Amino acid sequence: MIRSYNAKMIYNLYIFDKTGKLLFYTEWNRFKQSGMSRNEEGKLMYGMLFSLKNFVTKISPYDMKQGFLCFKTNKYALHFMETPSGLKFVLNTDISAQKVREILQQLYNNVYVNYVTRNPIHNLQDSIKSELFKSKLNSFMKQTHIYLSK
């Protein structure tokens, strides 16, 4: 497949708890796999986030009230949002994707809270296995302005 450089895509999503446990992972348009287990990849991602957050906080010449939000490479952008309770959402997208912070906030408010937090049979320390959550997440992402399927 030949991709246009102005195409906006969502590649994958990680959700971590406040201790770094990978609660959920899914992908839409991931073209290359890491070659390691999902658990190892999650630990690597969380370690990088932990290091970046510390680096940004300590090195910034400004008061970092929001902290680390995003970084870009020449191939993808990693968008980060942390909730007051310590949940961490990581969404990897094409570099041209914009207003991703708002998407992450809506994802948390409209999908995660409604279908995970309010689910009486889900323990918030456990991995997210709910098919309803997965379905609502998939529908939500496909309706965003940055979703483009491969």
C-alpha cells in the first residue's frame, strides 16, 4: 500500500495504570511489529514514558503544569495523556494528526469512564477484557477525524 503523507492514521493505543501495568492494548493500522511480547513491549513503552516525563519536568525552562504531552519522529507521533488518578493513555498516530489531546480526553470521558469505570463487574486493577469496551472504543476511534484504515 502506498500511503499519502497527508493521510492521518491511528496506529495503536496503550492504557496503563498508575503503577505501569498494561491494562489494555489495541491496534488499527500498525504496519510493523516490535518482535517482542505484548507484555515486554508494554514495559518498554512505560519505561520510556517514565523517563520522558522526568526528563521534560527537570530540563524544561518553564513550569510544566501539563508535563509531557507528545513527541514526534519522522514516521509517527506519540500522544500522551495522564488522568488525575494516574491512568496513562498513549496513542500513536501519523505525524500529521492534530487535536489528538481532545480525542484522548473524549476517549477517557466517553468510552473509558462509561464502559470500564462504571462496569460493576470490572476490577480497575485488572486488564480490560470487556468486549463492549472494545466495540465502543473501535466505533469511537473510527468516527474521529484522524482515523483512516489501511
